[in-house]
Amino acid sequence: MVFEGSSAAISHTGKVRSNNQDSGYSGANLFVVADGMGGHAGGDVASSLAIQRLQPLDRPYRSTDDAQASLQAATTTAAGDLIRAAKERPELAGLGTTLSAIIMVDDYAVIGHIGDSRIYLYRDDALTQITTDHTFVQRLVDSGRITPEEARYHPRRSVLMRVLSDMDADPELDMFVMHTQPGDRWLLCSDGLSGVVDEAHILKAMRLGAAPGRTADSLLKQALDGGAPDNVTIVIVDVGGAHAISSGTPTIVGSASNPTNVVVPAARTSLSNWLHPVRQAANEPTHFEPAAEYLEELIEEDRRRAKRRRLGWIAGMLVVLLMLGFAAFAAYSWTQTRYFVGADEDSVTIYQGVQQNIGPITLSTPLLDTDILLADLPEYQRLSVERTITARSLSDAEAIVARLQAVADANAVPTSLPTATPTTEPTPAEDAG
């Protein structure tokens, strides 16, 4: 059964690379992205050979089992092609490629994957990463040692654990089958897109509902706007949908679109070539499959990085705590230069500090109990003292107390009243005498 839907494929060198080592394929039933590696020419050859071997798989299948068996067999054959290419042309030693492929069989998608290119599914307004990166940092994420966000900027994020290369005649692909339905949109891409454009922006482009070609153009523009340090390859596949049904004519992009013109540059005489006459690395490879001892070194390096992060975090926290402690001490010292007049039970008292408290911490202490009774003050002044009276200095506080003392003295109630002396009026008899 021929797949019914629409698709588009696009590939770009990017803004940094001098050549395109990616390849992509969009056909009637087969859709593939391959990201080559191995120097200036090795990546071109590897991804092109992979596409050439998989291209005959673009045909109808009786069952998903048949499609899986064909995909595994073609991938194994491609690995043999890479091994022979490296033997015949020593300058290609170390070449390899990632591979992410979908074969549509009726209502199912047969998926094969190795490396760090990705397959996403956009369904019901949600974007889901279907494949798992075969990278060193993904293992760190899976083990909980780093977060997915940290993985995006990890210095070893391009180190592959599994890849289609000249070092493994029997590559281990992730193979599985998923049910697909009308309205699904599949995205296959190299890490030139996924390493630059995050999933939130990919989702935003997908949900616009534009045709596959326009959506691929939009995603490529975002990658270029983000610097595009690597080649960018995008294949978008719509299942059914409102756009025109694909004619089934295959589209090949990237280095596989012109494999006969892949030129292997001659080795240049240089200091590095003199030191290593057997092999010259034309360009620093973006990916490679490390040996076991190298992975052990990487794991140990990551442990050291994790330890340094912990020590840095602890040192940072200590610095923050010291700064907070210093600020708290400075603030408390400042409060002890302030004074106010207030009430201490039934008398007027001078306090050192400020009226506010911080939770259970009191920012003032009684400095001088003046023995001026609140009862001796008029009501309005007694209330002022109970609400506290702010003083600019200790001498100002003493002046306030002196005024309160004068008022208290004037308002004091005498403790006893003078006794009146009785007067004796003369009797008439006394007046007569």
C-alpha cells in the first residue's frame, strides 16, 4: 500500500561548515535523515552510502515485520559498505553516520534509529520526541546525573555511543512500530536543528499547520538565525491532512543528492601530517564512536565536573551567607545608634535601638528607667509615650525625658492638704466686759 500523505525534505550546509555531510530522503513510503561524520569527506561518503542502501526500501510492504527485516538488512549492508570504503580508501578511516528512518506500512510507522538525529511526532497539539539519542550525555540524563537542559550545553554532547560506522559490521538499531493516524505530522532532523532550535519553537512552527515544505523552511530559518554551527537536514511527513497528496516522487537532499561528486581532498603536507603520516584529520569530526577506555575517562571527567559544581555551589552559598550575615550585622549595628522614649510597664524609659522587631528578635533594649510614672503625665502625653517617641540621639532622648519630668512634676497630686485653723468668735458677755 502506497502511503497517502505529503512530505518535504530540505538540507543546508549551515553557517560554519564548509560542506554538507548530512543526507535526507523523502519518498513514497520511506523517509530518512543521515548525519555523516569523519572529517571533510568521510561524512559525505557515509551519509550518501547509507541513503543509497536504504533507497530501494521505498516500496509497499505486506506487513510491518517485513519492513523491519528489510530495514535491518539494509542497515547491516550499509555498515559493510562503510567498512569496505575505509579499507579501499584509508583517508576515510573513521567515517560513519547517524540514521533515523521511517517506513510507512498501512496505518503504522516502522522506525529504525541509531545516533543522535531525531524523530518527533506532532499529534493533538503536542510534540513528542520518539527516538532516544545514543549519546554520552543522554546516558548522564537517564541516570539523573545531569538535567536535559544541562545536556544541551554539555561539552561532550556530540560523543556518540552507537553509530553506523566502519567499526561495527552488525549495527544495533532501535527498531519499533507505532500506530499512526490522519493528522499526524512526523519530523526527522539532524542535530543541526535539534541542537539549536528548542522543542518549544519547533512546536510553535508545527502547530501553524502550514504545508510540509513551508514548515521545513521556517524551521531551517530558525536554525540559521540561531547560528547554524552544523549542517541542518529536515524531513517532514504529514499523514493525510489538508495539503496536496504526495506524488511519491523521491526527494534526495544533502550530500546524497550528488554522490558522484564527493571529492576526497588530497592530504596536505603539514606538521600534523608529519607527526601522523598514516592519517590526517581534515576537519575536526563533530561525532565519533569512542573506545571503552575513552568512555571511562569521560565518566571520570564528568565526576570531576560534578564535584567541581558541588564545590562551586557550596562556595557560592557560603559567600551568600557571609554577605547576608555581614548585612545583618551592619543593619543591627545601625539600629543600636538609634534611641526612643517609651513605656516600661508603669514608667517612662529610654530605649536604645528601633521600635520594630524581626519575628522573635527584638531590635531594642531598655537603656535608662527614668522613674517618671505614666500616671503623672497628662493623658495625651501618656499615650505618646506608650506609642513611643523617636529621638535623634541619646541627648535628644534625655531632653524629651526632661520635658516629661517637668510636666509630671507640675501635674503631680499633693500627698496631703494643710489643716485649717478654727477661729473663735467673742461671746456677748466677753464683749460687755
